[in-house]
Amino acid sequence: MLGAVAVFATQGAQAVDFKAGDWNVALGGIVNAYYTQVSCSGDAVGGLALGGKALGCGGENNRTTIGNGLLPNGLVTSASSKQGDYDVKALIGIYNATATDSAISANSGVDVRQAYFTFGNAEMGTVKLGRDNGIFGAGAIFGDMTLIGAGAPVQATQRGRVTLGHIGAGYSYVGYYGQIAWSAPKNASGIGFDAALVSPVADTPIVAAPVYSSKTSPQVQAQISYAADGFKGWLGAKSQKFSATAPGVRDFTMSGVEVGASYQAGPVGVLANFQGGKGLGILSDADQGDTKSKAYFVQATYKPTDKVKVGLSYGISRNDDNTIGTGGLKSNANLTCGLYYSLTGAITLVGEIGQTRSKGFAGGEGKLNGSSLGGIIFF
């Protein structure tokens, strides 16, 4: 099971634990803030051009925000118990954004990304029911060094929500869905399998009105993985039928594949991930209709000391064809260089610089230069 639990485990966070009858209850969370400074130049590309002035700088040539990085602020509560032959767990994660465009209006936008329960044992594996992150794309985003930083500090999303890391410029968003999922029992050889029936979603384009809806067919996601001696590898897929709601638009079936791997050898870490298919979208499912696309993400990190990590990551998301859904966008690419300092076991201070470039099929290019400085606490 992934999501906030995986993030906490990665950072070594220690939630508050207490006993309540047969239940072990844990309370933990995340708070973060980053000063981001961005400047945009070049051409108006169109579509979901993250390096363009409209999205990258929120319509301005230069902009500053003090807000969340790739992660929001969050409060996560879980409860676990042994019920007969089953290990049972329930989790609710409630999230909120730091930055808004008003010092008066209530910051009341609450994002309940996670609300699920699980049951299982060593023989049957684990069944999950509720809302949680998807399987497809989890290896890339939860392995991304900018998960605890900002990555691409796109202003159109940071104000009122979060930055994008390499979402839209290296991989599509992992997504949060209502789902019924199954994880196979842990295998002594290191092989794992996860599959989920996911509540189907409509397309969510940022720059146009939705033209597809979901009907009776659920989305399906699945992944086979392998882990041993610092190595992790995964091969996944997802699919969903989208029904057209606009005249002249045809139904289509989203289909995507993903393959990735990471390796940690002492202070050195590397990660590579590929996604490709039809309807995967730049940011999320079908946000460009039935466009075929590919996304590549690579990263290298090094820890010269126990407290310091430096890293370089690069991602590119590229459309194969200039369909109506692309709005003329050919590709988004982001290069980020980061420095991460563990001030304490709970607090990490972060500095990042990077550049995001968006290219159009017509030849134009928009460029976003950005820097981020701040920190994050896991408790």
C-alpha cells in the first residue's frame, strides 16, 4: 500500500501512537512551505504548456509564491488491529494548501485524498477498499527526489494547491481514486503483484471544457514488481473507456504501460521510468483526449554525508501527434538540481533550481526558470 504511508516511511517520520481497546491508533502529518521565484520567456505554445507564461508564471512575466511544494500539508490518522485471522487497518488523510490569492478569505479547501480500509493475511494477501492513490505512476512520483521539494514550480497550480515536481514533464499524475484493490502475499523471491478496479473518471483538461465522461466500465490498473538488495523494478498498465459528450468526438479506450527501476547502493541512488500509451494525458487521465504520448524520467542522487543529499533529475513528456486535444503542445521537459539537508530527523531543508521548457508543434518554445527554498516536516 502506497500514498502517505509510503512517504512517511521514506522520511522516517514517527507518528504519535496510542492504544484504544483492540486498536493501535496513529496520528501523523506533513507541513511544508517553499519560497518560489519564477520568470517566463519565449513563445505562447498553447495546450498544457507548463513552461509557458500562462501556466508557468500564472499570466505574468515574473512571480513569487510562498506555498506548498509537491506535497500538500496533511493530517493522517490510521488505526490497525488483529481481528480473528485478519490484519485490519483503516486510514484517513486530510490535506490543505498553504498559498492563496487572498489574505482575508477562509483557506477552507480540504482535499481528502485518502480514506480506505484494508484486511488480509500472509496467505490471502491484502484487500483495500476506499480512496487512495493509483498503482500506475506510483514508482516514479514516490521515488522522485522533488517529492519533498517543489520540482517544477508552476504558479497556476502552486497557488491554492501544490507544485508539480515532474508531473507533466516526466510522468503523468498517479491520481487518487475510489477503488477495490488487491496486493498479493509477500513473496520470498521479492516478486509482488498489485491490481485494482478503479472508479472511472472523466477527463479534466485545464485549458478547455471536458469532452469525455465515464459510464459503466471501471478503470483497471495492475503492476508486477520485484525488490531485492537495494533494487526495485516495476511493470504496470492501466486502461479505461471514455465516452464522448461533444459532437464530432469519438469514444476511445485509454491504454498505457509503464516500466521503471531504481537502485540504491550506499550513498548513490538512481531511478529511471517510462510511460507510454493513448489517453494518458499530460497531467492526468485523458486531459488531451485520445492523444498518444510518451514520458521519460531519470534521476541520480548522492549523499556525501548522512545529513546532506544532492540530486539531478530530468523528465520529458512528449505528444506523438498534433491532435485537437494537445492544443498545439508537443512536449514539456524539466531539469531540476536539488540540495536536501536533514536538519533533524523530522525536518528537511530544501533548495532547488530548475528550468521547464515547453515546445509546440508549430515550432514555438516557452521557458520557465524557477528556484525554490524552504522546508518540510514529517511528524
